[in-house]
Amino acid sequence: MNKNNQSTGTQEIDAAKLVLIGSALATLGDALQTISVGLALEVLENQTMPDQTDQLKKIEDNMQKQIDHLTNELSKLKSQIT
């Protein structure tokens, strides 16, 4: 009977070791998944940045044209007053 108890105890220890190894592998898998999502997000951000930069450049150019136009109009009004 003592041998049976030792065998059961050994089996429980082996099972616990397998649970530990399985948990460690699952944690490692989650970490790798998190890293891959972070890398994918970085790639997406880098892809959208040039588009946003182009849009901002167009807006800036349009604003500069409006400022130039308003400056010219202001100069015309100024010259009419004096």
C-alpha cells in the first residue's frame, strides 16, 4: 500500500510539473502575441503617417494661399484709403 501512495504522489508531482510547463508556454505565447500586435500597430502607424503628412502639407499650402490673398486685399484697401 505504501508503494501505491508513492506512485500516486509521483504522478501528482509529474502532473503539476506539466501544468507548470503548460502555463509557462501559454504565457510565452501571450507575450509573443502582444509583441506581434505592437509591431503590426507600428507598421500601420508608419503607413498612415505619410498620408497624414501629405494632407497637412496641402492644408498648409492652402492656408498660405489664403493668407497671401488676404494680405494682397489688405494692401489694396490700405492704398485706397491713403
